[in-house]
Amino acid sequence: MDIGSLPDIESHRDLHIWIIENLKLVPVPEGAYGNFFEEHCYIVLHVPQSLRATQGTPKDLHYWIGKKADAEAQGAAGTFVQHLHETLGNATVQHREVQAHESDCFCSYFRPGVIYRKGGLASALKHVETNMYNIRRLLRIKGRKHVSATEVQLSWESFNKDDIFLLDLGKVMIQWNGPKSSISEKARALALTYSLQDRERAGRAQIGVVEDEAKASSLMEIMETVLGRRLGSLYAAIPSRSINQLQKARVHLYHIYQKDKDLVIQELATRLLTQDLLHEEECYILDHGGCKIYVWQGRRSNHQEKTISFSQAQGFIQAKGYPTYTNVEVLNQGAESAAFKQLFRTWSEEQHRSKNLGLIRKLNQVKLDVVKLHSQPELAAQLRMVDDGSGKVEVWCIQDLGRQPVDPKLHGQLCAGNCYLVLYTYQRMGHIQYVLYLWQGHQATKQEIAALNGNAEELDLMYHGALVQVHVTMGNEPPHFFAIFQGQMVVFQGSTQHSGKGQPASATRLFHVQGTDNYNSRTMEVPARASALNSSDIFLLDTASICYVWFGKGCSGDQREMARRVVTVISENEEDKETVLEGQEPPHFWEALGGRAPYPSNKSLPEDVSGFQPRLFECSSQHDHLVLMEVVFFSQEDLDKYDVMLLDAWQEIFLWLGEAATRQKEQAVAWGQEYLKTHPAGRSQATPIVLVKQGHEPPTFTGWFLTWDPYKWTESENNQSYRELVEGSLEIVSAVAEITVEVNNFRLPRWPSNSRRGSLAPQAHKGPQDKSEKELELGPKAGGSSTSISTSTSTNSYHSSPGPMVNGYLSRKQLMYQAAKDLPEGVDPAQKEVGARDPRHSLPQPQHT
């Protein structure tokens, strides 16, 4: 095995792929990216080129194992990966991938899908030949967001009701849609078909779609010409194994080390995991619900253990009885992936913590700069602000299952026993935008919460679906919600009828004032007892005769200013207010609280989210449980009109509904709640859930994408429906006779080796054997023989021969697409159309025995 010279890595490219051939590392041409031969192993390197990719952003190094790759090739791939990793440095995440069970990270590189090809790649052949028309193969296309196409036997026996199949005849490509396949699956399969047309046929192949066999008789005639008549009915596909979120909620952390010649695995902790469990001198295995195994290596851990990390992981997989295809990810301290970090309750990084504090300071600096927020959506997303909160505000309180308008004088005064709708209207780039907050009090009943959602839907219909709906739970309001009420949001205990008297009266009430500006200030009513105080904050004690403004010793000047502004909401009479400093309280103050009692002095710090990165998932359901498929390195192109996508920005989650998925609004919110409930890091159930519809995305959503085209959804070429694409595909009726003749004239390239005959379909319902399929697609292996096959029809049977079958010579169209080396003798490559008309330029007639 030659490992003396590792390949050069071009700095301007983000993706590099090599194939292991004859135990050597051979680069794959870019045009063939996404094609994988099952008898080989590959190495895939991803180097982030994004403008947002920082110097510390890890690279991803994968080694891919074909299902028929031998042990020697697998060993070579592992060795090459190890040497590449040493060259690239510790800021590289290593992955082990097995055919048909690849990680979401791996699949995210290949749009619109991965193609598994039969057999191996002979050294003398190209990985993929462009303009290759002499081809005949059947591909089974599966998957939702991550699509794969697998070569299967050219026979009706390969078909089923659930999947999609592509009959590729070179000049003609026929997509057959299973009757139980979804419209999103059909659309994504068609995108892959068009991609093959562009990449392998230079856009010149014709495409036909069989949506309903009874209405596609001409296409079915071509299919039956190739496959014979179908006998019997189709069967249902075997359901694929999907890992739901309930299974992914289980995480276990193990300490691994070598003791003599034995591998010792010691369980340390289970959900919830904390970052301080990882020590830089050790190596650990994190088992994520049995669906993925992470190996974490401390920066000061043993070098020898690092070199055998994959074998340690495979030993663990074997000991646990997990499938051999289980994904493995090896990471070094300081270069952890986003998925790994989110398995821990908190994750902090020094280099990002200062950045997080800078964002908090930046919020104060740009709080009046609406133009900057609108022109820089990435800033709006990080600050969670669509604007400065100066737009139009309307508030309704849910009462008797209906909505009652709230007097503008009472805006910002909320009760824990009620639910509220807050409609915010603002302008962005000359367009009117809407945000509807669904605020839910802690003491609200299930009936009130259901009425809140129902009334929100009524409002959304009134505004023709243009409302961005934000589900907010009391105590977890986003900054923009505070800004709407200019720092004067007060939450009272109990409920009220909002009859115009403000809040209901009570003898003694205690309010906790938190925040330093309009974007983080809230005032919450707490139990009126001394133990509720805190030296770091400010409290308002409202009694029947006076309102005390209590300043704790640790409060700041900004906190005091916000308290002076909000006290007018609690007590309108200026003469009834008294400022009290901690330690100088009058006796009446303590009497009103029921006497002195110990209270804390610690300052509550905002959650450190510096170590978390946004992640995008496609949502679906299986057996009533949420199933997520991640799109890594996501972009706007990953949002499809048939999708329900979940964008996890950690402090809030977005549910994006494609135009064709808007009926799933209620289900989408339930998926968001299930996601939070089952998250391994124990996420708060009160995390805001934002419902966004296609074409109405706020900057707080679009800012998480590297680029965003606001006109993408309105441009006709980018908004074609699946029906329109189908209608624009091959109109086959008038061309069926010509195409059928060309199918019968089918001829593969002639390889310089001895030909031999073989049956393509001895019976009408049977297809070729694996070997002839392999030769059809790949040609001969180095040193092997080949078969050139074409067909002629007789009664329900097909025969193969080394030459064409129509009058013994090539038609003009066939000859026009022949490479120069494959032309018959006497044909001038510069005047192929002349030779095509000359019956003297013919191939040998088939010799039947």
C-alpha cells in the first residue's frame, strides 16, 4: 500500500473525494461526486469555505465502506484516514460511514442525492462518462431529505408500492412512482432524475414520469419492451429503520482505556451530561441511543489510544450488540461537532464567551438602529430582534374561549392565569410584516390554552396566513417581546377580566424587577415573603398604604432606572412611594412581609449559549413519534415547499412550513414540543417555538442562513410545483414508436475483449443477473471480459447479441452519439451523419447458435 505521498488539498474547494483503488488513493473527478461503487472504499474530506467559518471550524474526514468492499480495502482506507488526519491536524472530525447507513453530515454534501453503483471501477475507465447513451439500468430511489439511488435487478421483481424507480435507457429516462410514495418523495426523486440528465447526458436525455400506469400507456409500453409484461401484483416495501427522538433521548458516557491488552469500558454518567465530565487526559465514548457512537479524545490523552480510536469504537459496538454499520465519529478536544455539543446540558468555549458578551453589549448599541437590523439579518437573528419594538401593538385576552381586546393603557399588564394574543405590525424594506405572540400564563387552564391556539388560527386566516406565530411561555419571553412594552411588562398572579381597572386589588403584593433596559426587563409578582428577596435585584412591595421600592446592595444604576419606570404601573400615586435601601428597611416593611427571613444574594446570569450552533432538521412522523433528519451546512436551497423543517437556534426553535405543508401547523407545533421534551440536553419546555410559513420569514429566521434571497419564492422558475415539472417532462405519445425502435436497437460500447452472449430476460418477468447488470453499467474490470448487449423483441422474450439488430447497421441517431473509437470501420468521425445513412457501414450480424 502506497502511503508515501498523500494527495494535495486544494484550498479553494470545500469537498475532496478519493477512491481506494489497488490500495492506492485515486482522486475522483468532481463531475462524479455522489457516485459510489459498492466494491470500493472512499475517503471524503470537507473543508468549510463559508464566510462564517472561523479559523477553529473543524474539518470533516469520512471514510466510506461499500457493502461489498473487501477487508483489505477497508484496512487501506482506515490507514489513509489516519495519515490524512495527522496531516490535517487535530481540528478534524473523523467519521466512519457504511453504505446505505451514512450520517446526516455525509449525506448533506450531495444534492440532490447519492447514487450507489454496482460492482467496481476498472482503472482504465472513467468514474462517470458524460453523454453516455448506451446504457440500461434500473435505479431504486428512496429517501426524503437525503435521497439515495441504488442499482437493482432490471426486472419487475425489483419494484414495490412504496418506492420510486428510474428506468434509465440512455436517451430516455422514465421515473415510475410507487402508488404509496408521497409527493415530496416524488419531487425529490425527479430532482435527482434531472440532475442525472444534466450531469451524465449533458441535458439531452428525455424524461418521462409514470404517475398513473393507466394514464401513461405509452411510457408503460416502453417499460414493458425492456422489462417484459409484469406478472402478479406489487408488494409493499420493507419499512426502513428510522431512529425516533424518543430513542435519541438516551445518552450514556463511558470512560475507555487500555489495561494491559484489554480494552476497559467504564460507564460514568447518563442523561443529563455536563461538560465537566470530560477530562483532557482521558478518552471517552458517548453512546447516543445506539444510533451513533462518539469517541472524544482529550488534548493530553495517550497518543497510542488515539491511533486505535476506530477499533475501540468497533469493539464497543460489538460488545453492545449494535449493528456493524453504526455510525462512528471521532473528535478531539476543542474541535467538537455541533451535534456532539448539543448532547450536553451546557457547553462553554472561551473563544466564544467573549463574543457572546459582545452581542449583549451590541444590543444596547443598536437598539435604535432599525435600518441596521433590517439590512443585517444575521444581527437580527443573534439578537432575536426583528426591530426595536416601535411598531403597532394590539393585545387580546382570552376570555370565555374568545378574545377580548385589551385597553392600550393596560398593554404590558399580564396575568399568570390568563392567555394573551399580542399582534405586532412593522415595516421592513417597504413591506408590512406581522408577528403574533401567543403568551401562555403558568396558571392558565388547558381549555384556555386550546382557545388561545384556536383564536390565533382565526387571526392568521384574517391575515391570509401572513402571521409569524411565536409560542411564548410566561418567564421565557424573547427580547423583542419585552421591547414591545418598552420595559414595562408586569405579570400579576391570578387572573383578571381586564374591565379597565388594571389588576385586581390585594392587600400586600411583592414584585421582582429584573433587567437593565427595554430589551430584557420584566417585573413578576412573587410570594409576599422575605425569603423571595435577593440582594442583587430590586423589589417593589405594594401595601394598602404605601409602595416600597427596595434596592438590593448588588443592583446597578440601570436596574434602578428601569424600576423607577415600572413602579408607575404598580402604584399610580407618586406620594405613596418610598425608596428603601437594603439594610435600612423600616419595621413596617418587614411586617408587611410577615417578618424577617434569610434570602439569597447571588446574581442570576444569562445562560451561556456561546458553544451552540444552529441546526436544521427535516421533520416527519413514524408510529406517532417524531423522526428528524439533519441537514448539515444548510442553506435556503434545503427548504422545499413540501417540507416541515425545524431550525434549532438553542434559545428558540423555528418550525418552517413549506407552501404545500401549511395544513400541518398544529402537528408542527406538537413536533417542536416533542423535540424539546426528548432532547438529550434536557431542554426547557418553555423555550419559545416560532411558526414560520414559506414567503413570510422574519429576519430572526433568515439571519441564520449564510445567504437569503427574499424573491426566491416568487420567481416562477424557482417555484415550480411537482405537477408542473411532470407536465413539462417527456410528451411520449407521438415519439413512442421511434423510442421503442431505439430501445430494440440498444447497443453498449464495444470493449476490446472477446464478446459472449447472455440472456437479458429469459422470461418476461425476470431481469438480468447481477453480473450482466454490472457489465451493462461499468464495462469490464481490468483484465476481465465483457458483454455487449442489445435486444430485439419476439413473443415475450428477449435475446442479446454483440451487435445491433435493425438491418445490421446503426441508425443515424445512434451513430451520431458514438465515440470515435467505437465507430464501425470506414466511418469518418467528422461526417458521422453520412455514414449513418450508408448501409455499408454496418456491424457484424449476431451469430446465433
